[in-house]
Amino acid sequence: MIRKELTAALRDSFGKGPMRRLRAAGRTPAIAYGHGKEAMPLQFETKELFQELVDLQGRNAVLTLKIDDGSERNVIVKELQSDPVRDFLFHADFQEIDLDKPAVFSVPLRFTGKAKGVEFGGIQTIENTAIQLKGLPLDIPDDCEVNVRPLAIGDKITAGQLAVPESVTLVSDPDDVCISIVAP
């Protein structure tokens, strides 16, 4: 799993007007919550936050928030609110996680190669693009590589056939088909 650090400042203003002024000043409001702690209102430099989140888009990542009061929180991105037209970030929600407790994560599948069956006229059908794995957050892989080259027409790869690290367990049904090559 990817690990990055971000700097944040505590936020003491709330409401529509103060948030508009905050955004106009190049800052993005956010909140960090979880583990029975009180929610912590934060603010980030919009440019820095946007660049970091674009790099992490669609991937599992643990962010270490270094807050200006001297504290740190390990979080994952829970939700981003943005304007789809202007590509502008309105708000970010971060959920705190414990690096020493197992959790379930969705891990994307990365298909590599061209199946033999496709070269002979078969049709490649991707049925699952991610699997669920349980383990310590830092043990979860960024993705799970699936080599499809040896697949002939009529062959399939199920979730149970995928190679996952020993330190994590498969939560998805082992019989779930991830990819198959079907006759035309």
C-alpha cells in the first residue's frame, strides 16, 4: 500500500461564508474522523492536496496527516467533493485507521498480456475488476497482477486462483470469476 505525508492546519471557522473565503484564499476545508475520537476540522493548501490526491486516484493509500498542532493521524481518503465542470475540490473527508489492526480493502486487478484464446478468435470478458483482501493496511498490495497469456477459449481465472501475499487473506468468494475467454 502506498504511504504519503500531507501537512494540514486546524480549522476554526465554519459555515458557508467562511468556507467560501477559505476556498478563495486557495485552501480546502476537510475533516478527519474515526476510532472514537472527536472529528478534527482541517484545512489544506488546495494545490498541494489536489496534486497528492490526483497521484493516488483509485488506489489504496495511507496518508499521514502532519497537523500544525504537532499531532499526526494515519488516515485513508473516504470521500472527495468536487465540482465536475471546473475540476475544483470543495471538501475532503478522511477516516482514521489503525495501522496495527486488520481491515478489508478493495484491491484493483491489473490484467497483463494477451490471451491465447483471443488470438484464436475468442472474446475476453472481464467480470471483476477488483477483489476484497483483509490484512494490516501496510501489507495490502497496490494491485493484483493477473497474467492472462495462457488462457485458451473456455478458460477462466477465479479470485481463488490469484496470487495474494501470505500476510493477507482473500475476502471475496474464491469462486468469483475475474476474467474468462469465451467462444465467439
